[in-house]
Amino acid sequence: MTKNKKLLFFIPVAAIALVSFTYIIQSDKESAIDQSLMQNLKVLHFAPKDINDDFSEKVFDLYIKRLDGGKKFLIQSDIDELKKMNHSIDEDINAGTFTFFDKSLEIITNRIDEAKTYYTDILSKPFDLNTNESVETDGEKLKFSKSKDDLKDAWRKSMQYNVLAKMSEMMDSQDKAKEKSDTVKIKSKEVLEVEARKKVMKTYDDYFKRLKKFNRNDRLSMYFNVITSIYDPHTEYFAPKDKAQFDASMSGQFFGIGAQLQEKDDYIKVTNIIAGTPSYRQGELKVGDFILKVAQGAAEPVDVADMPLEDVVQLIRGKKGTEVRLTVKKPDGSIIVIPIIRDIVVMEDTFAKSLILKGKKNIGYIKLPEFYDDFNGTGGRSCSRDVKKELEKLKEENVDGVILDLRYNGGGSLNDVIEMAGLFIDKGPMVQIKTRTGAPEIKDDPDPSITYSGPLTIMVNSNSASASEIMAAAIQDYKRGVIVGTSPTTYGKGTVQRVYELDASLPPSMAALKPLGAVKVTMQKFYRINGGATQLKGVTPDIILPDPYYLLDLGEKETDYPMEWDEIASAKYKELKPDYSISKLRSNSAARLKNNPGFNILEAAAKRVKRQKDSSIVSLNFDKYIAEQKRFKAESKKMEDLDKEIGGLEVLGLKADAFPESDTVKVSKAKEFHKAIKKDIYLNETLNIMNDMK
């Protein structure tokens, strides 16, 4: 008996010792990540920061924004308590301690537990559908609630808004079903309200289950990413599991829909659409969209607000040929459902394609989705070589000009963009690259020959980034061609990043703490040959054509703490003397746009989008809400009506007998490509601009 008592006493002691040892290792690991991360940023980053009170304040503000961007959980007293430490976060960072983080974790955990009682109580009772109340839907415009009672009332309004949105979806489904069958019974709004509350309850039950799974490591990773974001938006910390996902995304083996995502202020934001993937081919999902819900085909969608990025990715991925439906919020605030069939990358869709646009003149058109290259040196494709082939084929067809389409091209190979710009210019600098120390490096055209010397236009938009901006800037600075854009500037990403493993900085004695993860660090900046950075300002088109979002601030400038624009000395280069006048081309285009019904609709849509973006207050009155939704749909219908073939635009594929099937232009796969071209109102106007050029 005594022996058993000793044994029972020994087990708890062993357990306590084990827990204590585990805690020490965990604590040491967190501190090691902090110290290794900050050392790498100090040594490697293009613009290292002083870790002081100013840095501490910035971390505090951004951390609170990401901790509770929707103002759903914290109240003002919580912010006041945490703000007492807003000047000591730098001391935590320098010492490898987590006083501020630990306190914030304690507070947010308690508030989440309390909020769970709010929604269950609120959704158990009917809403007043005749209320004259409204709700602010933009979290950045909200203030933190003064008390728990105020917070609960904010939850009530949020829940009613969710129920109204669900009722609107159900009414749309009823209307579609009614079109197919007269026997469909239309439910009253009272019945719909009950069903909608049940659906919203299910959504939030799942939501809070996910929040419970969001553990200390997940939140610590977010905290570290707030610190890196103060340096710039593209410097990131990857926890070990996130690094594995990053490696998979960069390997070229894409499964699912082919969209790159990031967490931003409680939501999942689309940061890139990968050429050749299902999202790219489907066409509706765009950079800047926020994914609100994910559904497996016709199944009930899952709300992904506040869901960890890796969980959202798992929901989106699935077997080839299956459908995923994304409920997406556009930059204008409109919400649409986008169905996408999962598939792998179709490599041909990533390559340069060309055809001839036949109008007053025969104009060659080259679509380049990305600046791809044979990075591994295995004999793969290179976009500069492919574009050169397309130019040579177009020259043989005696085209009167060439349009190079870089819309939605997020960049890629630096070497290829330098070589590609050189296809249109005989010699000279193409871009300048500056590291943290040392003089800027001037990258020259490596080939003195010119592949194509005729009229040239480059098409860009707000999603043309990095290498696309280098290409457009070089052509613009040399006055070699005309830049036509559907936004005031291109994206404005003029920086270069590299990934470093944090484990490399650990001494052998601390090997037990591995893996620590990795950091992606901004190390270089791009500068135009005229000396101005492409960072932040991007490239301003010579001629701007309005699209529905051109009045919004998009691109790098809308991110948190982007690196500043600056300039260096101009490289030595000689401007060309075009035989056309940019101002004349611009005025001619403006006159056509004024008399073009399609562009009038686009201009009106852009103003509507701007108004909706600026005014994010939504009525909670059922009749007013539904009326507003109908108005949105009617205005969207006008946009859909633009999606038709442009009269007078004839598209010619290059001759099949002249170009073998292995080339980028394949007649057998050209139908879909041609169909999209015929519906492109922007390309049609760019063709008109080319017709005005001598």
C-alpha cells in the first residue's frame, strides 16, 4: 500500500517536471525566433529600422488592427490597458520577451469566450425587419465599443446584417427556381428570417470552433508578422508550417484554383492570380478581392472570416474537376459568388500568345501573363525568347504595329524583362537596381540588335507589377511606345525579396529548438533609367481608360507601411523621337470615349464604386436592404451587357501551316482566346490608338 502511494506521488512530480521542461523549451524557442528574426532584419533589410518607441507605437497600432480589425471582441478599456505598454514593445523585442503579447493573448481569449454568448442569445430571437437602424460595415471606420453592453449591441446589428444578407441570397435562389418551375412555393419574409437565423447560427458556431483552434503559436506568428510589416508589406515571417506551404506554392505544382492569398485584417485577400490556373481561366477572381466564404459546389458555404490562412487553403483545395464556390467581396463593396473548377496549371496558358487584330490596320497582339524563365537551367521556356518568336512571326505577316498586353502580369524574371525591353531598343540601360549599400547597378540591354522597330503600345492596369513595371517604364522613358492603362498607375511594387532560414543563425548548442521558420526580406529596390523608383508610384500610363475601379486607391499604396518612393541619379540614355504626338493620341482617345456608350457605362460604374467604397453604411430595414441589393444588381447587369463582342473587331490567328503545333499560337486552342479578345473593350480602344499612330 505504501509502495503504491509512493508511486502515485511520483507520477505527478514527473508530469510537473515534464511540463516545466516543455515550457522552458517553448519559451526559449519563442525568444530564439525573436532574436534570429530581428538579427536577420537588421543585417539584410534594405532599410533597417531603429527599434525604439516610435517603432513600438507602430507595432501596437498595426497589431491591434490585426488582432481585432472588425472591432468584434475588444472594448475600449482593453485598448487602454494594452496601450500602457505601447512604448515598451521595443524592449520586449530587444530582450526576446513577450510581456505585451502575453497580455494581449489573455485579453483576446477571454473576450472571444464572452462573444460566443452574445451571438447565441441574439440569434435565438426574431429581428425587427422594419427597423430604421443601419450598420457600418467597414471595420476601419468603427470605434471600439465603450462597454460590453455597447459591444453586444454592435453584435446584434452585425447579426441582423448577416441575416439580411442570407435572406437576400435565399430570395435569389427562389427567383431562379421559379424561372425553371411554376410549382415553386415562394416563402414569406418571416419564414425566410427564421431559416436565415438558423443558417447564420451554424456559420458562427463553426466560426467560433475555428477561433478555439487558433492557438498561441498561430497568434505569435501573427505578432511576428506585424513586426516584419513595419519594415514593408513584403517582408514576412514564415512559421515552419507556413514555410512548407510557401515552398509548395513556389514549386510550380499548383492544385486547387491557382490564387495566392494572404491574411489581412480578419479576412483573406487575393494577392496574385497565377497564370494558367483555374482562377486565371475563369476570370472573375481578381487581385484585391476578399474571400468571405468557401463552398464545396452547391453545399452550404463556410464563413472564413478570422480563419487561419492554411485552413482556408485546405477548404479551397480539392480533387481535380470538382467545383469550389467563393463568396467574394470586391473593392467596391459588392459581393458575388464565383464558381471555379479545380484543376492543375495548364502551362500553355502561362506562355506568350499572339494573333492579329484586323481593323483599319493589321495590328499584332501579344498577351504575356507573366515573366517566366527557365530558372533551373533545364532547357525550359523563357518569355523573352518566346516574345521574340512572336514578334518575328508578326513581322512576317507585315503587321502595322504591335500591342504587348501586360495587364494582370505580376512580374517574374528580371533577366527576361531586360532582354525583352531590348527587343524594341538597340542599346542602353533598361533598369537600375540598388541594394542597401553601394552604388546603383545599371542593367543594360545585352543585345544591340532590334527585333521589332515599328509602332508599339503596352497595356497595363493596377495589377501590372514588378517586372511589368520595369518593362513599361523603360519603354516610356525611351519614348519607344505608348503606355495605355486602365488605372492611374500600375501596382507600384519596386522591391526584391529573398528568403532566409532562421535556423542558419542558431548555434549548434541550440539545435533542439529547430525549426524556427524563415523570413522573406526586402533587399533591393528597382529604379527607372530616369532615376525615379517604380516603388509606390508605379508607372503612370500615357493614356488612361476608365475601368470600374480606376477611381479607387489600389496597389502598393493601400498596404500597411509600404517603402517610400525616392529617386537616384538618372542613367545615361538617349530618348527616341517618335513620329506621333502623345497629347494628340490622348485627345483623340478622350473624344472617342466620350461618345462610346460602353465607356460611359464604365465611367458611371467607377463613380458608383467610389461612392459605395466611401459610404459603407447599410440599412438594417428589410425593404430598404432588398431595394438596395436590387439596385446593385441592375447596375451590375449594365456591366454584364458590355460583355459582348465589339463590332468591327476581326481577330485573325496566325496561319497554322506557317507555325507548327509546338509553337505558342495553336489554332486548335485559339477559340477561347479569340472570344475573350473580341469582348475586350479596352483592347478595342488600344487598337484605335494604334490606328492613330503613324
